[in-house]
Amino acid sequence: MFDSSRFKRAASLVQASPEGWPDAPLQQDGVHEFYAAQGQGGNAALAPVLAPPLALALLCAVQARQPGETLLWLRLAKGKQARQRPYAPGLAELGVDPAAIVLMRLPDLQSLLRAGVDCVRHGGAATVVMEVDGRAPAFDLTASRRFALAAERSGTMVLIVRSGADPAPSAAHSRWQVASAPSMPLPADAPGGPVFDVTLLRQRGGREGLNLQLEWDREQGMFRAPLSRGRPALPAVRTGDAGRRSAA
């Protein structure tokens, strides 16, 4: 069911933002795209679990989720996604509760898009994460507009992870380029938490090209600036605009 309280809350990843960084780049009732950076290696703390764009999208979904809410994860049941199945212990180690995830495996891209927009329109999930591989011509500007309209009406955040494709015109509220970065070592030279190098490629009405590194703190369930000595670093989610029409 639609939860109107989503329009009244904001999950904050950080408190002190760098100069020029958006106060809350991930709009709760918006669509956001995550692209992989070219020619980037893996992070030792992350590589055994997930690719950086997908991992970041899932962790942002964790931040936006309230207790008891569901996270929907949609992917294809063929090709690379069929061969690389989610591993529950790995997700738990990263800080993603497998019990909070409903995983949907669809036979083709058209089915994926139809199921995705239906899930967003329903409004029962806090966040819908959708993996789209390759150029995916069916996911065009018109299709992305359907997701944007559905998100605005239901208050469900949509996180679209693109792989094997260059950024293309869409109705997304923000677009990110994501790479892994060296983790900060723990005592006894143990591997630290995963660090993401994120670049804001596009934001509606905002600046482009902003860059920041974020370290995921699994114990605290938040992102931190890796060189900030544990100080929180960046707000990730903001609520929708006041007065926006909600779904019944």
C-alpha cells in the first residue's frame, strides 16, 4: 500500500556536504541511474559481492528503507544476470538484509520493464532496484518517463543500474557514474569497508561533474567520507515536493 509518510522523511547519509554538493541528491519519489565507470578495477572489500554500481544502489535503498518495508530487486533470468546470482551471506556481510529483499527474475527486457513500472505504481515497496544490461533500446525516453511519473505518484524510489551501455537521454532525476576506490585499512592491516568513487553526471536543475568518495560503514549502516575520521559525509535521499499528488 502507498505510504504517504515517505513524502515527509529524508534518509541522510551524511551531515556535512562538500561545497556545491546537492543537499540530498537522491529524491525519494524519483528515478536515479547508476552507470559503471570505464576501466576501473575492483575493491577488495566489494569484489566478492557485487559490482560497484549495483552495490551502491542497494546500499542507497537500504538507507531509504524504513523497518518493515520491502526492497524489490528486478533482474533478468537469462544471460549474465542468470549466471551471477545474488548470494545471501555476501549481501548480509555488506549490510543488506536478504530477508528484506523480494527478488524478481524476468524472462526478457519487456517483461522486466512492465513488472518494474507496475511495482512502482503499486507503491508497496520502499524502493525498486532494476538491473538493465546492454543498450536496451526498449528502455527509451518514453519508458523512463513512465517510471518517473509512477514514482512521483506513489512515492517509491526507483534505482536503475545500467551495465554495458553509455548514458542516454532519460527522465531520470539524477545520473551517477560509480567506481570502486581503495578501502581504508583497519588495524592489523585488515581490509576496510567498501569505498565508492561517485560522480554526479546529471541532476535536474543541479550541477554536473561533482565527485566524492564514500565509504560504507556496515556497523552503523551509513556512508562516511573515508578521510573524515568517521564524520558522516553526504545526504542521499530527500522527500518529494510539498503538495505533489499522491496515489490512492
